[in-house]
Amino acid sequence: MNGDKAIDERAARWNRRVSVAYEPTPWSESCARLGLIALDTDHASERELRRMLPAERADLFTTRVRHGGQCDVQHLRSMGDGLAGAAELLLPGSELHAIAYGCTSGTVAIGIDRVRESIRSVRPGIPVTTPITAARNAFSRLGVSRIAMLTPYVDEVNELLAGHLASEGVEVADLASFGLNTDIEMTSVPPEAIEAGALELARDVDGVFICCTALRSVDTIDRLERRLDRPVVTSNQAMAWELLRMAGDSAPIEGYGRLLQLPETA
């Protein structure tokens, strides 16, 4: 009997309701709500986006898509089957202003149209971007048509990306690569090595593209632009810029290159 009484007393305590009256507070309409579909093996893109996106202007919500780690064309293309399922896990039932699929090479391997269609099949009406489409739009905004490109990829992926950019009217005049084949290797490249690699690229170009969301390049952008005296675009930086624009926020952001400092457009 004493045991039953103790249980009843605990239940009474645990089932007590909070007596504070309150009005539910919705998310602020002034803050962009952005979704990121990152690779399951990616250590860098979410952290880099959070560095660049002002906390008072943007909330970032992340889900993951299975990748497997290998960055050859076959493995990159296989991610396409999981995009809809990953997008479905981005705050179901809640509004988002824009969604990014965070893989530069994967977008080209899968196909831009298929990436967009897969995500929109479960999140209709939400603008979708990718690092490669964001970079292409960034080049246009910056007046860049002839680039030097630094990547971490193997040759077949480099050729795929260079061919895609050429088809979009962007000439890859010089390309250097670390020749790596896994996401873990790519995200292990230190920022100082990325910076040194970019400085080895040809200088007779309109701009430099540091290509891959796995590369930790956020701290190199401003320094490289000062040394090269030309725009430097990175996959994560371009993605952050386009996500904000899609959400209706085009105010400048200092500290991460010319692209994010561009003035608002009418």
C-alpha cells in the first residue's frame, strides 16, 4: 500500500501543468529560413554557411543525403536517388524560404534539372539552388567570364565540371586540383594549402573559383582577393549568397569577399 501511495504522489507531481499564461510566438518574419541538404560525409559546408550567414538575418536547417564518401562520377550520380527523401526531412510542415543541395560536383553529375525536380517533388514552391548554379549566377553578377579553378577532385570530375561551365559560357582558363577521391580527404585540406594552391593559378583571368563545398575556404577569400586583385568565388560562399537572395535578403555582408559585399539591386 505504501508503495502505491508513493507512486500516486509522484504521478501527481509529474503530471502537474505549468500555470504560466503565454501567447505562442511564431518565427520572426524578418529572418530567412534556409534549408541545406548536405552530404552524410560532409564536415565543412554547414559550418562555413553558418560563419557567413548573419545569425540575426538567417536560420539554417540541415538534413543529410547518403553519399558513401567516394567522389567519382558514378558515386556522385547515385546521390540523386536520395534527394527527395532528404528534402522531406527538412522541417516537414514548416515554411522554408529556400533550399540548397550542397554538392558542387554532385549537382553536375546528377543533372541540375533532376536535382531541382527531386527536391520540389516533396517541397513544392520553394526556390532551390546548388553551389554550381549559385557560382554561375555569381560570375554573371561580378562580370566574370574567364576563370581559374581550384578543386580537390580527380580528373574525370574536373573534366565534367569544366565542360559544364563552358556550356554555361564560363571559360576555365586554368585548373589545378589536389586529386582527392573522398570527402574526408577533401575536408582535411588545411585552409593555408587551399590559399597556396589558389595563388599558383593563372593570373590572366577575370576571377578565381574555389570549387567544392567540402573545402574549408571561408577564411581564404578576403586575403586571396587582396593578393590577386580579382574576385574569388567559393562553392559555399556562392551558395550562402544565393540562398539569401532567394529569401529576399540582398543586403551586403562584410568579410567574405566581393560577392557578399555587392550592393542591393533594385
